[in-house]
Amino acid sequence: MAMRELPKIRIEAATEADVALVHDMIESLSDHLGLAHEVVATEGDLHDALFGPRPKAEVVIAYADGDPAGFALFYDNYSTFRGRCGIHLEDLYVRGNWRGAGIGRYLLAYLADLTRQRGCSRLEWWVLASDEGAVGFYEAIGATAKGEWDIYRLQGKALDALADEVHSK
């Protein structure tokens, strides 16, 4: 999609008052990806993750001409090889009516700057290989796929079974 004229954009850290807005955009993102059936997080879960006693993630919201246009949810990680922190971008979403206006690029630029400010060595994220639009967007800004690494996930019954081993010895 061709870039249209860049609107006035501002990025703000989400507050507790923004939880419903962020949750709504997470649901919109899941619909966009065809993954709505996987969303079980409630506004309460999101509130606890962002503003509970031990926050697990952060969110910034992009406003375009005053309209909430998108968000980025991210958290810290750490590289033992580099000996430095990093930022993992969990979700980046731009509402359909704002796509192609530079919002996603601006959110990523903001996170790149935050990565540097915090003394971290990398900003990374996962992308569905089938999401050709996202892959093209990320490659256009110079991001590269790390094809040599496979992502493994342990969840549900398999997670429970392994965790139970700690209590059986």
C-alpha cells in the first residue's frame, strides 16, 4: 500500500484507563490474523500484567490526529551471549483505517529508540510467516528473519506434566 500523508502522531505509555482500549485492539488484531479463537485474556488479565504488583509488559499507544490508531505491547528480555538486555515486541497493531499512514513504522522507530535509551542491544519479535503484508513491512525497514532458530512452546497439559515432576522427586 502506498504511504499517504503522515498524520500528526504521538505515542504515549498506556495507563490503567487505557486497558479496555488496548484489550479491544488485541481482539481486533486477533480477528485480523484469524486467531480470535485463541484470545482468552480478559481486561483484568491485561490490567494485572501491565499494572499489577509485578508488571510483566508495557504498552504504548499511537495516536494519529488524536485518534487511537495502534499499539505496541512489549517486555524486557536478556541475552546471555551479549550480556545485555533486549526488548521483545509481542504485538504491534495498527487499525485498518490507519494502515499505510506510517503508524507502524513510527511505533517501531519509537521502540528502537527506547531500546537504545535503555542500553539494550536488540529489538526482536515473532511474525507469522503466512502474514505476507507484515513480512514485507518488516523486511522493508531492514529487519531479518532468524531462520536458524525454531520456536518451541510448552503449554497446557505438557507444561503441567513437566512442572509436576518437581513435586514428585
